[in-house]
Amino acid sequence: MMGNKVITVRNLVKKFGSFVANDNLNFEVSAGEIFGFLGANGAGKTTTIRILSGLSKPTSGEVKVAGFDAYRQTENIKKNIGYMCQKFSLYEDLTVKENIVLFGGIYGMSKSLIRERLVELLANLRFQEYENRIISDLPLGLRQKLAFSVAVLHEPRIVFLDEPTGGVDPITRRQFWEMIYEKAASGITVFVTTHYMDEAEYCDRISIMSEGKIVALDSPEKLKKQYNAPTVEEVFIKIARP
Amino acid sequence: MLKAIESSEITKTFGATKALDNISFSVNESEVFGFIGPDGAGKTTLFRIITTLMLPDEGTMKVLGMDCKSEYKELRKNIGYMPGRFSLYQDLSVEENLNFYATVFGTTVEENYELISDIYSHIEPFKKRLAGKLSGGMKQKLALSCALIHKPRLLVLDEPTTGVDAVSRSEFWDMLGKLRQHNITIIVSTPYMDEAIRCDKVALLQNGRILSIDTPQKIRAGFSRKLFAVKSVEKYRLIKTLRKNPEILTAYPFGDSVHVTFINNTLDNCLFEYLAKEGIGDAVIQELEAGIEDRFLELMNKER
């Protein structure tokens, strides 16, 4: 699709004892792509994501993330990724500003850069009035948007999103996808995991895992055609269980 | 028709937050009734009031003909409740959990086994396993079995499908469908709009208020405009470009397309030209029927 590969996975195997959690995975993800990583509970997705974020090492195979090797350069990988999940992403008892400063510090950004991004971010989200508000006092929709902005504060090459719009109202949900599209258009790769197939419909390409293997990988439209199904949900139900 | 639930002007406030604002509705017996809304809409608060675990500030709630305040003891015997989380003892086995719930309600697993056999048979091979060690889909089946084991007349399911994969979710809704034949009324909450279609009736909930209440078909039919899906490879640019067009009333991303309504309610044929001029030459436009989420969006915009 696009030239610049940000994630390259070749013959990835991860074993826990005799259990094969990832069984010879092969895929590539391009810069600026929105990639959906789907599978039933226990299919092995979490194992792969832990490897892609430098938290766990492959048993064998070649894995490169943002140009770094998943065996030896895990610290470099961590610096080049962002992560957001629906349940926990921000410290609820800190203010908006404090969260931004804290995460900026964790990402190793300079004080002046944090300052600059803080102003930018508050302006983009029309968030100025909330700067000194505690997170737990914010409406859920605002929290989600802020969490995403914080996950990409350090302009990572890749951002991992776990069920990013689950439980969010329909208007906020659309604003959220537009933020994701905007970041993707600027070149950040968006790696989405979700159980909700209507979220998968927003991705450029999706992969579906079953029992440690990737059993399908294509655009939602092509998969729907291939499996003669009106929705990704039906494609998933047809193939996600052995 | 007999009413399983009659809610009249229920209001509940937590500090400055109005969790429920003047909620009135009724649920018929043997109906599968869905409460659909985002996190924070008030679904759990409403279910706590229905299950007598919380009292409303104002209004009356009657469940199975009994008052939730004065007749709570009798009422509790007739309700099966599956809360959003923590309904199982993680350090008890599958079998122990089920026996525990049966005993608490003064019955036995044998007595009502027929009611749960369809569901429980999936997890029975693992009956010695600790509940904490089960997969998400299996936990959900056990929790449902436990909520049913005393043969309740009303089953209350608070977000039973959150965090569960699509295959298990679909199986779960099939199981609920089968429970109908036992004359159990089921109320279920979910943040996922696509699950509305599996209910007989749904209430759309937002900020403690009911936006609409009807059959899923009628809610969809309530969408007031012609709706079109526009597709292009460059989704982000497409949305931006569509929004700049003065003929367009709304443009929202929906999966791989953008759902669009027009101010004069007809497809403007100049749209292709306009998009091509703006550099989007691959646009495909199709009229489509509104879904529940389209209607939810429309209602939210009206509320603003």
C-alpha cells in the first residue's frame, strides 16, 4: 500500500513452555496506516502486542518496530511508541496540565517542548478552560480525547489503541476517529485492537488471529467481499474460531 | 399486557450530577428490553434502582407488580442480576459458584437445571476449574447460569457483552433469545448500538435521559432525512472536503464511509463535480437506510 514499513514481522514465533502463543506470524504495517489487529479472546493478540512494544522478546523470527530490533533494541522501541487503552490512560487525581507534564517527562521530552505541546494541545482540543481541572471531573468524552492526545504527545512512530472508542457516545466517537485520521494522515501508524467489529470497519486493513495464527489480512471491504458478508462482524464470526 | 417494570418519573442525583432525570418507561412481560447508551448515561444507576439496591430521589419504580421500596424483600427473590463485574467468586470453582448462588436463594442446581442446561453444558466440562481461570466468554456463561439458577421472573444484565469477543457475544445473544420460551423478562444494557437489533424494544439513554424508546425498527425509521454513504480512499480529506460544502448538513465518519445528509434533503448532483474539483476523483455515493447509531446521533444533535 504505502512504501515506508514501520512494523515488519517475519516468521514470528512465541512459545510459553510447550504452548505456541504466536505461530509463525507474517505481516507489515506502513507509516500512516490504520491497522486493526483482531482475534477472539485467547487468540494470541496480547502476546504479539507485548512483543511489538518491546515488553517481551520473540522465541524466533524477525521483528522490527520503527526500525528497531525486537530482541536487542527494546528500549528504542519503547521511546517510539504510544499507548492508550479505554480503561486506564490518565491519572484521574491529577489535573489536565499535570498529566501532560508527567507523561512528557516520562517520554523524556524537554521542558520547553512539553510547554510548547501543552499550549498546542489545549488549543487544538479547545481545552484551555480545563487546564487545571482534575481528570475525574471531566466528562468521559473529553477524557478519551485527551488520553489520545497524550498518547501521541511525543510524536511516536506508532500508537497502540486498545478498544479506543468503546463506551463513548456517538458524537464523541466520530470526533475521536477524526483525530485518529488526522494523526494517521500526518504519518503516525495507528495499531488498533478491539473486540468491536464496528471499530474494525474504520481501519485501512485488518488482520484476524485465531489460535496463534493470522487467518485473514486485508482491507475490510475486500474481506467482506471474499467471505460474502455484509459486515466485518460476520467475517469474524465465520473465521475467528477454529 | 402485563407489565414487568413500570418506572415513573425516576430521578437520581449524585452531588452535582443528575444520573437519572425524570425517567419513565414500562417493560412488558417476556420482553427482551435493551438500554443503549454510552458510559455515564445512567444505565447502571437505573439497574441498581430496578434491582432494589438503590433508592431513587424521586419517582416510583414497580417491578413485577411490587414496589421497589416497600416490597424489596419479596422482589429480590424474583430477580436474577448480572452486574457489570465481580458477580463471580474468582477463588471458587465453576461448580462451587453455581451451588453457592442456588443455596443463597434456597434452591438447588438440580431443581432448575433445565433452565440453564443449554448454557451451562458449555462450561460443565470445566466445572472443577476456578472461576478466575476461565476465559471471558466462559465467565460470562457461568455468570448467566448463576443469575438464572433460582428461576427468576426478571433477568437484569448490566453490560454482559462488554470486553467479550464477537463470537461469544453472538452466542450470548442467541442464548438470551432461547430464554424467551421460559417466560423470563430480560432487561439488558449495552454501549454498543449494533446490539439493539437483538432486542424487542430499546431505550436510547444519554446523560440520564431517554432520547427515544421503541422497537429497533421504528427507532431507525425515525431518522428524519435521506441518508447517503460517501466513500473514498482518502477518508480524512473526504470528511474535511464534505464539511466545506454549503449544501451538506451533516457529515460523519461511519466505518469505511462518511454518512451525509443534505440541507435540502436530496442528493446534490454537483457533489461529484465538487469533490473531483477538490481532488477526490474516486468518490462513490449511495443512499442507505439509517441505523440505530445514525438516529442516536440525530437525537443527540437535537438535544444540544
